[in-house]
Amino acid sequence: MIKNLAHGTGRRKTATARVYLRQGKGEIVVNGKAISEFFPIEQQVTMIKEPLVVTDAADKYDILITVRGGGITGQAGACRHGISRALIELDETNRPTLKANGFLTRDSRMVERKKYGQKGARRKFQFSKR
């Protein structure tokens, strides 16, 4: 049986990622697929791996991620947040490094809701004087 060393929950917009750290050699699996297969854009893969690079843990752990909701960028942000939280649960000495890089702060920016009598959140219907 494979034992999880630590776990963390990450959120961004409407996406939620559950991250499990296991002893291994650096493989990252997202929803049953390899990370490069699930996230086709290299920039998102790099963004997810940032907490591991900063804490020198890139080759030490296998990571299993289950992510739901939101779009692909929100899911990538949620994965990064979750990995950061799991690394802290594993070793508290990682906190200052991750905090300095801003990986522990949940990005609270959300889509503004549409208001009644308007075309969108801020967009109005065209005004006609006559």
C-alpha cells in the first residue's frame, strides 16, 4: 500500500485541487494523467512546479493531484497552492521560503457578477438620447 506523506487543498477562482505527496522520484499525476498531458501549456506546468523548485523537493516526492471546477488556468493555480500547503504540512521549515514567493496566499480574485439592467458586470446597454 502506498502511504501519503502529506496532503494539501489548493483553491483558485472556482477550481479546487486536492494534493497528495508520496515518497518517489518526482512524477506528477493530475486526474490520472501525466502533468504535461493534462496541462498542454508549458507555462502552466512550470507554474505548478515552482514550489518544488524553490524548496529543492523536485525529485524527492511523487505528487497525486485531483482537481475539479474552473478553467485550466484556475486549476493550475489551485494545484500550485495545494502543493505549497502540502510541503508545509510535510516540513514546517519550508514556510518562510514559500511565503516569500507568495505561494501560500490564496488568489482571491473572482469573476464579478452580472448586474440586472446591464449587459455584463460593468458593460451597459448603449444609451440613446433620442
